[in-house]
Amino acid sequence: MPSIVAASELRSILGVSASLYNDAYLNDIIDACESVILPMLVTYKAPIANAELSENVATFGTQGEHPFSVGQSVVVAGVSATFNGTHTITDVSDDLLEFTAAITAADATKFNVIPAGSATLSGASTYVGNAAVESAVLSVSVQIFQNRTAGGGAIEGVDFTVTNFRMSRGLLSSVSGLLGPFLDVEAIAQ
């Protein structure tokens, strides 16, 4: 389900009716777009190196300083069935190397997570309402829609030139100016 842009917004920009292109079809396009754009953005995530559970309080140790605050919702993955899921952070250590969350389950002694698990700020909520990211998602969604509906995936421009490569790397380059302040440069450098 799309989180940045609604199907009704895309429908309004495209000028198409709900009877011609239903919400499920447009949501599929927006999902495809978000699955390409959102991983390029800073996601506020941290690798989990260890975990333990004592008296229904889970403590997660991260491999470096994490960006989370008390009250935020994070999605934990790759730890174990007991720890995986969406949790609200209840406490953060002063050195930002641990955070806790309430989990009702049997106690578990501290164990290393190999390979590292992950804790990611829940959803794309950081970018909802961000005009630049919404514009980029809408722009790419329109391109995907046009590519799907054009015969053979080729669209003829007003100067009668055929553009065959609308879904190429150039598609993301066309919105890189909008996304520039939000790109995850740490992921690029690794």
C-alpha cells in the first residue's frame, strides 16, 4: 500500500477516471515507484548486533550509534521470531548504542545477532508531507503509468521522436534534484 502518495492524487494528475483505472492499478504503480525511490533515501536505520529480553523489556544493541528517540516506532527484522516486528521505543541509552522496547515473552539471555539484524524507522512516515519527495514520487509514477499504457512502451514526443528508454537510469536522474537533500550518501559510500 502506498505511503507517500494516494491513488486519488495520481488519478487527478493523470486526468483519468476511476472506472478506467481503479485504485488497485494506480496503487500498484505508486508502489513500484516507492520501491525504487524510498530505498535511496535516508531511512534512519541501524544494524542490530545483539538482543536480550528480561521481564518483558527487550534491549537491542546496535553496531554503532542509532538515530532513534523514545516514542518512535521501529521495525525490527532479522533478529528472531520473538524480537522481530514493530515496536515502540521505551528508552535509549546515553551513548546511543542501545534502545529498549516492551515485548511480552519469556526471558532470553543476551545473544549476538549474526548476521546483524536491522531496526528501521517504521514506514516512510519521515517523508509523508515532504513536498519534494511527494513531487518526485508523482513524477516517476506518471512516467511508469505512461510507459505501461503506451503501445510497446514507447511514447512519441511532440517533435515526433520516439522515447524508448523512459524506464532507464535517466528516470531517477530526472528527479535527483528533488531528492538531493534526502539521498542516503552513507549507503553510497559503503
